[in-house]
Amino acid sequence: MKKKIMMTVFLIVCALLSNADTQAQNNTEAHKPKIVVKVMTAKKEDFTLTFDYVGSLKAKDETNVFSKVTGKLVDYTVNEGDVVAKGQTIASIDRDETGLKFELAKVESPISGIVVRILLDKGANITPNTTALAIVVDMDAMIVRLNIPEQDIPYMQKNLKAIIKVDAYADEEFLGEVSRVSQILDSQTRTLPIEISIPNKDHRLKSGMFARIKIIAAHLKDVLVLNQDAIVQELGEKFVFVVENNIADKTKVKLGRRDDGKLEVLDGIKEGESIIIFGQQGLKDGAEVQITNHKE
């Protein structure tokens, strides 16, 4: 009888201790701090697809001027900075040979433009099509030649608009367009050569200027977009955390085009859902969170 009483007491004590442990665990869970996050609302908006590159400006028409005859340079008829027309004489060559007398040969500019360099001194020996006498540049239009990475190629086509910025005019934008798209990739770099033309009637843009180029590939209406900050990548897959009733739901998404820190969402979430943009790194699916903002 005494043993039965002691056993009963033992079982009661064990039960009480077990309940105490369970209560303590529940209290710990209840007071466990929630993960603090920031969210944005997934919404549709207009989306401009652009591509950013850098390159150097070059005059569209730029040529070295050569003599067609052998001889000595007598004189230039123009100075650096002079405007010349196509076919205008820019220098004279003495092609006298022993026992023969010739009129001075004229060296003509092959294009209209500006004489940007005088390359030789009087009396210099001239070899046809080898010794350049001057450089003439048509400044009315500039070009930028770029090599486009393979992933951008599907969006590149002639007549796309481009915005060009240079350090000399930091607060201004110059407008151009894609004027040439090669049909063959560079086999060494796996890139596609393209050319952008920029009107330059006031001649403010100069050859050699460093340029930042933004090509406008498409204007899209009512596209569901997310900030780049919302995306979590794991094993090649892309996810976001959707918050509902303070619970984070890890959701796989399919993304489309990218522009200026924003991504087109093709599938996985709906307009109006709250998406975590801060605090999701290391977050577990189903975790309880505390929202500190509600970014629209």
C-alpha cells in the first residue's frame, strides 16, 4: 500500500514538472522576438527598358588627306581650324624631276569638314597614299561604336533612341539613335558591334570624348514590377517572401526584363501583395515577422 502511494506521488510530480516545462517553452516561444522586415506593395506601372554602356565619341566622317603624286610639300593653303569643302585645295606639291618641269600639284580634301591637324612641315618629302598631309573631320555628326553583350542582342535594332552624356556638359543630354547593327558577332568576345549616330550641328561634341550611353529599347505599359532588393536567389532559382498576417511565405517567381533596379515579374505573385525588401536574407518559410513600414 505504501509503495502504491509513493508511486502515485512520483507520477503526480512528473506530470507537474512536464507541465511546467511545456509552459516555460510556450512562454519562451511567445516572447521570442519577431524578425523585423520592410515591405513594398507589388503593383503595375509603366516600364522603360534601357541598356547602359560607355564608349568614346568619334566624328562620323574623319579622314587623312594624302597626295596622289610624289614630290615635296610646297605649302598649305589652309590652317588648322579652317572649314573646307569637298574638293577644296589644302596643299601644293612640287613634283619637279630632273630635266622636267611640272605645275604644282594640288592636294584636295576628300570630304567637307574642318581641318583639325596639319601634319607636315614645308619641304617634307611626299609619298603617294602613304604620307598623310592633314586630317579633315566632318563635325556635323558624331558616332559611338559599341560591342553589345550576347544577352542584350535580342533587344537591339536600328533606329532605337539613345541618350548620351559627357563630362564636359554634365547637366545636358544629347539625343542619338542606333544607326547600324552588325549581323555577325565578334568571334573573340562573343559581342555584337553596333553604332550610334548623334547630331552635332553646333560642334560642341568632340572626337575622343568619353560618353555614357543609355539605349531605350522599349516602353511597356502596366507591367507588374518589383525592386531588385526583393529577390532572393537559391541554387539558380529566384524567390520572394510574401507577407500575409505577419507570416512570411517563400514564393518562387519568374522574372522578365530588368531596368534601373526594377524587375518585370511574369509569374509567382499578384498585384497588391506585400513583398519583403529588407530583412529576408536567411529568413525561413513560415517565419513570423514584424513590418516596420509599408512601402507603396
